[in-house]
Amino acid sequence: MEKYRVTYMSGGGTEYKDGVWKVKQTPKTITAEKIEEDGVGIYSMHEVGFKTRIGKGTGNPIKYEEENGFTVYFWQAGTPYIFEKIS
């Protein structure tokens, strides 16, 4: 499992931190779980322990994949969640 720092963007373009997540990738899915807060308080979108599985097939919410991270639209539109790998 790898660790990622997650941020998300509001509709107005403001960036907020959403903590540290552990991520496990397979050829077909990404499983992500929030494991710690980032000291943000009320702007944190998910509780520690929130877990989700994201499919990598047709119509998937993963829009950009890079060497050090990826961007996910959990609801396939709207708020982008940016996962940046922690070295």
C-alpha cells in the first residue's frame, strides 16, 4: 500500500486538504482509505476510516494518472480529488 496526501477543489477554485490516504491499486481498481487528518478541521470532506473502491474501466472517475498521483472525480463530475504520492 502506498500513502497519498489528498486535496480537493471547491467550485470557486479554492483548494482544501483532505488528509492522508492509503491506496492499493490493481489492474482493475483503486482502493483508497483515509487514515489521518491533515489538521484542516471543518474543511475536511471525509472522516478517518472512510474507504472507497474506484473502478478503472470504461466510464471510470479517474481523469488524470501521473507517476506521482492521480485525480479522481468520485461522482464522475463536480469536485476533483487530487491524490499526490508521499515519498
